[in-house]
Amino acid sequence: MIIIAVIFFEITLYFLVKNLKKDFKWIISEDDEIPLFDKKALKKFFEKSFDYDLGWVRKPLTKGIEKAKNKLITFNIDKFGSRKSNLDPSNAKIVSVGDSYTFCRQVEDHETWQNSLSKLTGSSVLNYGVGNYGIDQAILRFNKVHIPQDCEYAVLGFVPETISRIQSYWKHYLEFGNTFAFKPKFEINNNSLRLIPQYVDAFEKYDLLKNNLKHIKSKDRFYKHKFLRHKFRFPYLFYFLKNFRFYSYLFYFLIKGRFIKTTNFHNKLFNRVVKQNLKESQILYKEQKSTELLKKLINYYETICKEKKLKPIILIMPQLHDLKSTRMNHSKFFLNLKTKSTIIDMTNIFKSHEIEKLYIDDFYGGHLSFFANKLVAKAIYSKISIK
């Protein structure tokens, strides 16, 4: 009877996985080792976002529209590749690089923290943030972008999850289903940083993925530490029980969603995934290998600032689930970090305000609201002195 029950559950799980993974990319199986690429979508990615050195980037003189809660927001990119400001970018005193919290997703151009900071300082603040960047990509972009001669400060802004992102080579292993996103990364070699260029240098490289998987896997810790741990394969029952709490939650809402026509269940699932990702990132702040790489990258950023005669600022902006978590390992790390930069950790400032005012309840787990962005601007302004 036990054998029959095991066989029954094995077959049931096999068909559940094959069926439900169509609705939610975070259910992965052996098919996802070498995913099928939508050539039309891939071509669009190459035309609008692909960058040989950085992986992806916003193109100059482009605009975009995306949904934020119950409204549509518009963002505009100027001729330099910076998000548009109300003031003349050629006279900017501050330049910022970083991830989507630096780009300020889900708010209008006039609601970014850079725009609020420009009003406080009376000079433009360049915004070179890009969604889903780690500080490795942000620093590489910092080396490429236009910086006015009279610029005085450089802000490197990011979420605590950057400690995971800097160890990612193919985002698919860290964020299942993000299959187009290959990125450069650094590794420590003889106590120095060594750049590993991104895998993709041509559209055709995606067709050659199978031949290069060994190299890609060897450069990305998350293949073994995450992708393999969650990949369904025989025996399916074993991997379901291994991640029982996580998968029982996903399966319940996905099956429920088949019968109840609503999108809320999808947002709940995605938020559960984001929460798990941030929890894992906080753990990495206790791992020496991870923190050493983060320290080296910050040192590299400071070296570039010195060469460009800019004063470095490190800006940490916690995500919604970071603020809700009992783990604040990132704050302890940056509090004890020996650095030449001015460090601004928004964690304690945000904790003194109502969470509902700080974050937009969006699909991405909560980007900063206009109110929160104004708090960021005030925090930076209190630490600088513009000539």
C-alpha cells in the first residue's frame, strides 16, 4: 500500500508541476535547465535593453510606461541616459548609480528622490539607476556615464539584496524564469577583483547555451545553492517534501487561482517569493565570502570616485520585507564597515514611519513612494555641502 501511495503521489506531482509551472515561473523542472527562448521577445530585449558590457540598460532618449498600483506612470530618459530632471543635467552637482530604488520605479519623474534632492540643492541630480542591478553592474556603469565637470558627489544606491545580485551570473538561477538576463560579475582572485564578462556577446549565443552551461554554472553560486534545490525531478515527492512549506503554499494558491478569476493570488505568490529571497540575502551578510566581495566592490567604487574627484556616498534603501523582518544583518554590516564613503542607511529612518506611507503595494514587492523618496532626499541633503 505504501508503494502504491508513493507512486500515486509521484505521478500526481509530476502532472501538477508540468501544468502549474505555466502559471508561475518559480515552479521549475528539468525543462528549465535549457529553457526555450521566445525569439520575438528576445529580439525586442536586444533592441530596447541589451548592453554588451552591463547586460541591460535604459537607452538614451527613450520613455516607458508601467502600472503602479491603480495608475500608469511614465518615465523619460535624457540624451545622457539619465532619468529626466526638471533642471539642466549639464550643471549637475550629484550623480547617482544603482538599482531600481535609485531609478525610482513606480513613481513619476518628478517624484524621484533625485528630483527632491535637486530642489533642496538647487542643482540637477543625475539618475543612472537601472532595475535589478547589483552594485557590480552599477559600478561598471559609473565608469561609462557622462559626469559634468563640476559634479561633487557620487551616490551608490541599492537594496540590501545586492549581496545576492553581485554573486549572480545568469539571473535565471537566482530569479527563476529571468532567462534573458546575463550579467557581468566580479570574483576575488589573489585578493583582487577580477571581472568576468557576461556570457552573451551576440544574439546567437542563446542558441549555443547548451554548449556553455558548464562555464555558466561554475560562475554562479545560485545554480547549486538555489536552482538545484528547487528544481523538480524524479523523485518528485522528495523535492516537494524537501520544500514542503514553500511549495504547498504555491500549489494551493495556483490551484485556487484556476477556479477563482482574480490576479490577487499571483501577487501573493510573488510577494512570498520576494520575502524568501530577501531572507536568504540577509543570511549572506553573515557569510565571509559574500561580505568580502561586497567590501571589495565598495573599495573599487571609492577608487573610481577618487579618480573622478567625487565624494562617495553609499545609500542603503531597505525593501518592504527587509523592514518587516527581524533580521537586520545588512544594517549591522554597514554600521561596522570601515570605509571612506559617507554611509546612509535608511533602515532606522524608515522604521520611524508607517510602512503604508513608505512603499507602493506593487507587483515587485513594494518600491518607494513619493513620501519615502523625499525622506531619502532629506537624508542625503543632511550629509552634503554643495559649493
